[in-house]
Amino acid sequence: MSIKSSLVKMAINCSPNMAVIWVANKILKGIAELTGFQFDLDTRSIYAQAVLFGETEAIDVWLDDFAIINEEDGSKRFFVNQARSNKPWLNNLFAKIVGKAWKIPAIPQILPYMDLLAELLPPLAKENDEETVAEEITPDEPNSAVSE
């Protein structure tokens, strides 16, 4: 791990959750209010709780074992191994995206940071050294794996 990624990792781990919630609520004003947040970079787990504007019931979301995968051609893919929510409709959405490696578009504004993100979020090493085979999905290709 490079010094730069080590410093970013330390900053992420030292950031208080309340600061993240405060910033997110400034950005999401009029859309949603983030009421809970936990992020563990080492275990690749995120928990977020939000209340959508005009709604009374919170939405809870858990993401586990996510990574950015480096491809041989230099492109990147985003992979989520597990995701769940307290909302059935959101669980149905997660069922369509979990376990697939989604191609990250080459957006000029974030391109300079993608190698750093990939270094911070490599695939977790499996205890039994088995490789997880993920279906590769490109955003501009129809997903033939999803049955209606």
C-alpha cells in the first residue's frame, strides 16, 4: 500500500461518523436525511440509515464485501458481494446487482483518483483461497442474465 493510500485510509478511519452525516445532510438537503452511518474500510462494510424527504420511515442499507477490481486493460469494475435493506423493493434491486462486476465508466473528473480507490478497495482475500467468479456487466450492455 502506498503512503498516499495509507494516509487516506487513516483519514477515513479517523473521520467521525457524525461529520460524515453532517456533510451528507448538507448535500442531500431536500432529498433525504442521513440519520445513521458506519463505515469499516478493513472489512468493507457500510451501514447507512436515511429518511427520504416527505417520508416518515427510515431506510436501512448494509453493503458488505465490496471492491474495485483492476482489469488487465486498465479499466476498473465495482463489485458488491452482499447487500441488504429493510425495504423489500430495495432488496429486489440489490438482487439484480450483487455478485456482478460492474464496469466503472471512465469519467474524466474521477479518472485521476481511480487507481487510489482501487488500491484502497482491493478484493478481500478469501480465507480458503477460492476465487469468486463474478459476472461482468458493462453499463451500456443489456443485462441478459436477469430474467423477468
